[in-house]
Amino acid sequence: MEAELSFFDLFLEASLVVQLVMLLLVLMSVVSWALIFQRRKILQQAEVEAQKFEDRFWSGVDLAKLYKEVSAKGKKIQGTEHLFHSGFREFARLRQVKNADGMAVMAGTQRAMRVAHSREMDRLETHLTVLATIGSISPYVGLFGTVWGIMNAFIALGSVQQATLQMVAPGIAEALVATAMGLFAAIPAVIAYNKFSSQVGSIDSGYINFAEEFTSILQRQTLGSSASMAQGQEA
């Protein structure tokens, strides 16, 4: 009785095209898992930092003091802190302009936060399209290897007078391994992509809500300053 063929044996016995397909699928799987671990760490960190900053923001701390604390981080500013830093910096600059209109100040502040928000979303969504691509094309790459392997197996059978199961089974097994590898690469990538997309959407909603609430606070400050100036002029 012959020993059962291992995966390595099936790989060695496969045709060159099927071997290349298997190697490509292994590479895609490795890239997929590397991105999964990387994105998981980044998105979890973004959620934790956003919650931590919002707790600090709503603790009643002076905004100018909070701005200095965030500015001290330099290039490490990310997430909600980035939105706050960009918005408050632009707000402070525009308020210093002589005869600055309140609406123009708020418009500039909102524009600065929109730019910061766009950059943060680009950072969070980095490489998600790679996961989506791996998840969508891996089964087809594996299927190509399977079709090619089965085709070669039947071509080889055409040269013999009597075909047996022992002759066709190894060739078909080699070909089906490619499909299995394609699914192995695709399934984790699809699951991770869907999970990360939902996570990014949740973080995005948090950013948008914070930007709206922060805008309301700055707008109240602007209206309060305008009212004080009007009373001073009347007096």
C-alpha cells in the first residue's frame, strides 16, 4: 500500500503553472495576514485614543491649555486630536485678524477640520483595498490552478489505453489543492475587510460627531465675543 501524498508531495508533483499559482496564493495569504494584524492594531489604537481624548476634552479643561498639550506631541498627533488641533489652530488664527467676521472664522475652522478628517480617514483606510482585492481574486486564482491541473491530468490520460482511478486521482488532487489554498487566502481577508470597514465607519462617525460638537462650542464663543464687543461699543 502506497503512502498517502502530503501537501508538499502534491506541490512537487504539480505542473509548473500550478506550482506558480500555489506560490502566489501563499504570498497573498502571508500579505493578507500581515495586513490583518497591522490594521487591527492601528484601528484599536485609534478607538482607544479617541475615547481617551474625548474624556479629556469633556472634562472641562480650558481649550487653550488642551491645545498646548496636544501641540506638544508634534508629529504624533492623530485621530480626534488632529481634528481638534487643526480646528482650534485655524480658529485662533482667524480670530486674530482685524475685523474678522464670525461666519468667516467658523467657515475657516470647519474647512481645517474637514481636511484633517480626510487625512485621518485616508490613514485608517490604508491597505483595506488590498485586503478586499485578495479576498475577491484568491478563489479565482485557485480555480485557475485547479482547471489547469485537471486539464493536464486528462491530457495525460489521453495517451494511455486504459485509465484507472490510481492514474487520475493524484493529478486531480494536485489541482484541487490550488482551490483549497485560494479559499484559505480569501476567507480571512474577506472577514477582516468587513470587520475593519465596520470599525472604520464607527470611528468616522465619532470624528464627525466630535467635529460638529466642537464647532458648536467655538461658535458659542464667537457669538459671545461679538455680543461683548457690541455692548462695549454701546457703552
